[in-house]
Amino acid sequence: MFDSGLQRIHEITGMAERHQDLSRRVARLTPFDGTHQSALPSLALTRGSMPTVCMPTVYQPCLAIVVQGRKRAVLNDEVFHYDPLNYLVVSVTLPGMGQVLEASPEHPYLSLRLNIDLEEIARLVLELGDLGPSPPAADRGLFVARLDEPLLDAVLRMVKLLDTPEDIGVLAPVVQREIYYRVLRGELGSRLVDLAQSGGGNHRVVRAIEWLKQHYAAPLRIEELAGAVHMSPSALHHRFKAVTAMSPLQYQKHLRLHEARRLMFADGIESATAGHRVGYESPSQFSREYRRLFGAPPRSEIARLREAGAPA
């Protein structure tokens, strides 16, 4: 009993030291607020000196680890909080909302984002064999899990590689693979398995999402989408909503509106033109649905973003 308690104390102390080291390194590599792409194409670091409002975003498949501060992700009405003790995994592209909850100039919000490659995950799953029972079909493509010492150690070693660029080409793929392994072995790693395996029902949802990303501007015929991923329309609707918390039609609508928002903010395209480009024939319908999702009509919402200097 005494030995196990002592071991736990050593684990807690070791994690605290690793967290401090990781925090110092990320702070040094992010000298000003914003997202900083690292020398590793799959790794980006972020700093923020103040809390933010809840902002629309499109989550790409990634592992997100908060080094300092606290953040929340919102998927429809579901809220996922993550912080230095709990990391976020996004396994499919998901339109949602994000908000930094804790940050200040003295203790800025610091985080890192590592892109997830489902094909690499699938290869790793094949090598590992049985990882335990498959998750329920209702599991979301976004979840929060407890950070443990082996995963934290691997993440720290990846960030350390940024100080030795000559080692990145050889060692980064090895460390990234270890990080994937640690996530798969974590408390909720089984949620990635069915999405990554080609025979899994949820993997067909991944294929449906890729199809929608390629055809978001075209009218959606659910029978055509279901046929493309070899599912019945009813089965597709059920599985799709289980993973994304929205129907295929809602998902397509969100993709359209986020892309229109990007076109207006980043490329300076006029709202009616942006709406037409993403598939809206009626400017009034586009403006109505845009306001419903983003809280304001296109012109005023984009003007507010520019005034605040916020990313689209």
C-alpha cells in the first residue's frame, strides 16, 4: 500500500514537471498571440492573452492539448471542456464553436494541435490487433479524455524536436506514431477504431463527410450520398447524426456557411457572390441562414470580425 502511494506521488510530480517544461517551451515558441505553424507540418502552437467569445469554427481531425488555460468546444448543444488535464480528440471534420475560457497576459492560453491521419491510425490498429470492445454507434467524432503521463511525455518530446531541426525528419514520424499509439491505448481510444477501420460502420460516415466536403455546393440528394458510401438512407442518417450530432443536410448547410464566411473575410468577396458560390440561389435565404448560425447578417458580422481583428 505504501509503495503504491509513493509511486502515485512520483507520477504526479513527474507530470507536473513535464507540464512546466512543456509550458515554458510553448510560451517561448509563441512570442505573440495567434496560431504559429511549427517546423513540423502536422503541429501548430497557439497563444492567447485573453478569453474569447464563442466563435464558429470547423474542427479538423486533430489532437488538441491545452498547456495552460481552459477552452471549450461546442457541437450543436453539446459542450466539451478541455484543459491541461484533459485533451480533445477530433476524429472527423466537424463544424462547431470554440471559446477560450481562461487566459490573461500574465498566464496566457497556450495549446498545441497535432493533426490526425486516420489512414495512419488504421495501419496502427491493424498492427495492434484487438483493442477491446467496439464503442457504441452513438459515440461522437469529438471527445475529451484524461491526459496520462506516457502521452504527456511523448508530446513533450515532439515539442523538444523543434529545437533540433536536423532531427525532425527522422524522429518526428516515430514520436507522432507513439502519440497515436498512446491515444489508442487511452481511456477512450476505442472511439477512433471504428472510424479508422474500413469495415466499420462509422468509417462509412467518414467517407460520407469526405463526399460532402467535395460536393457541398451542389444540391444534396440523400439517396445519392447513401449509394456512394453503400448504406441505406435511413442507416446513413442514423449513423451520421450519431457521429456529427447533425443530419447530412444540416452538415452540408454548415459547410456552405463556413466557406462563405471564409470567402467574405479572407478574400473580400461580396456576400451575395459568396452565397452563390457555395450553392445558395436566393440571397435572402443565404442571409437568413447565415444570421441564424453566426448571430448577425453577413455584412455586419464580417465587419465586426474585421474590427476585432479576429480570425474567420
